[in-house]
Amino acid sequence: MKQLSRLAIAGMAVALTHSAVAADDAETLFGGTFGANVKFATDYVFRGESETNDGQIPAVQGSITWSHPSGFYAGFFGSTNKFASAPDISAVVGPYIGKTGTIGSTDIGYNVMIFDYEYPGANKYNYTELYMYAWKQFGDFNLKFEVTPTLNDWFGVEGWKGINYAVHPKMALPYGVTLDGSTSAVDLSADRTIGLGGTADMTLSTGALSWTGAAGKTGSLIAGTTAALTLGANAVAVASVDSGGLGLVLAANKNLSGAAGTGSVSLGSMSGTLTTPTGLNTVSGDLLMASGKVVGFGAPQALSGAGACNVTTVATLFTSTGAAQALTLADGTRAGQLKFVSHVVDGGSGVLTPTTKTGFTTVTLTAVNDWVCLIWSGAAWFVLAYSGATIA
């Protein structure tokens, strides 16, 4: 939300206005009459902002309007323009059409107008607005309200839409002096890509950068070859793309996760830990590692003496402290899950008995470096490979 305020007192800007108002004998067209207006001013202020780069050029304006007794009108407006951010703009012209009158038997006036902003030689900035005014007179004081939405891309920027909300008070003072002012708020929203060129920065002081729309919409963050792109929360880095574009680096204690459903995470070179989202029971597709890269399974379980081999780590390193110590293994959590149990310190032996198994009953680990690798089929544990262990 962009807040703009303006207070103007007649006579503050050096201006000369000449109006040609239709007289009783003026030419008529379709029952309506014509009026014209020419204005010279030191600056052209529109919604609180200078349209002539803070008066670097004089504002020369003119308009011609056809008005009908029913309240319908149409016309054409033109003015000089100058913007530091758009040097190819030198003028704005625009046809307009509208209807003015009062609401029923009340003394509340209204004006509805469509105005098409056109910039000669810079047509990419063209856009159209729908002006809607309502006002009421209180003696010498007039209070006018405005709501003006854009009907297409605001200032020609694809995907941008805007609504201007404004209040225009006016007070008639003695000696023909009029005091008027405006306060307005412009609400801009966008569904497009924002491009930042050169060394420009975009900063969000509060709130979040987000996009809404159809499910097919995507968001892309691209880092150049000489600078890193960092995603952060409260100025703490979450992840960054390295300057060579070779991979995604996760900051300490940060996670890379994907939402439930279809999709994939593609990794070229990655440091840190890759974990599946909590509650994800099915993983489809392949995890392909670049040449020379390996998959790490995290810290193994260290088990001393009899006890349960967990199903939350891939490996269990068993230290026997007595003969034939009982080892258990609960059912796996997803089909294809692997479990590796290795006898690393010999203080006796261990006998592994999974809760649900097929093709065997127990696995006995006697000597150091005896091991077994099991795979969960979705219904039972199977022996995939072993060395030195006794399979019964």
C-alpha cells in the first residue's frame, strides 16, 4: 500500500488558465455543447507526485469536452510529462467519456468516467482507468470521495493492477480564494516477474514476498555467476546458490523439504542433510547423484548388549556384552527400506529376530565384522546380503 498526500493552495503554483465556455449561441452537436481549457503551470502534480520531474519542465495542458444536458460527456486531454525513470515519455494524451449527475432525489453528486492514458512514442506505458466519484456540498465546504481502479496493466507493466482511493476536500474562502487538497492511497498488486537490473536491490522491510494464482504458477530464483542468492528469515540465511551456480548450500540447522504430493528435488552438489518430509511413506522415482558424489545415511545407532535395533537409521553397530544376546527389529516403515546390522565389538554374540520376516528365522552375529543387510518388502523383512553371520 503506497500512501500519497497532497495539499495545494490556489496561487502556490504560478499558473495561467484560459477557458472557452460555450455560450447560449454556441454550436451544438447531438444536443451537446463544447468547452475548452488551456493551462500553463510550474508543475503538474497528480496523486501527490510530480508528472514533470519536480517542475524541471513547465506543465502545458489542454482539454476539449463535449457535454450533454443529460450528464453524458466525452473529450480529449493532453499535457507535457517528464519522468526520471521513463525518459522516453514527454507527454500524455487521453480520450475520456463519462456521466455525471446526482443520485436520485438526494444532493449527492456522482461522476463516472473512463480515461485512457496514452504516451506518444512510448506506447508500452499506455493504460486505462475507471474513475468513480461521489461528493456532497456542505455550505462552502465540499467533500468528494474517489475510487479509481485500472482496467488493464497499470502503466503498461504486465500483470500489475491498481486501485486509487482518495478523499478530496474543498473549501471556498472569502475574496474568491479556494482551499483544496487530496489524500490518497494506491493499492498495487501484481502477477508477474519482477526484474532488477544492474546493481539495484529490492528490499521487503516487513511482510512476505509471495504469489497467488493457478496451480500451474511457479516461482524461480536465479543467481548470477558472480554473486550468491540467499534466502533468509529474519536476516538469517536459510539457503544460498553458490556463485558458480553449482549447487544449493543449506545454512546450519536448516532443512530442505518438499510438500506432500508429486514433484522432485534435483541435487547437483549438496552439503548438509537431505531428509524426507515427516509422515511421507511412499517415495517414487530415483535419486541420482552426480559423478563422484555419494549418499550419506547419517549417524548409525550404537547398541550395546541386548536390545532393539531401530528402524529410524539405516545402520546399527552392535557391541556384544554376553553370549547369544537377543536383538529385535520392528516392522519397516516403507517398502524398500534397508537395515544394516554389524557386530563391531566382540564380547559374546547376538541373535537378531525381526518381528516379521520371510525366508529365515534368526540371524546370529558371532565374530567381529559379522554383518547382515535386510530389506523390507512392505510386508516382511528379507535377507538381502550378509557376511560371516549365521542365517537360520
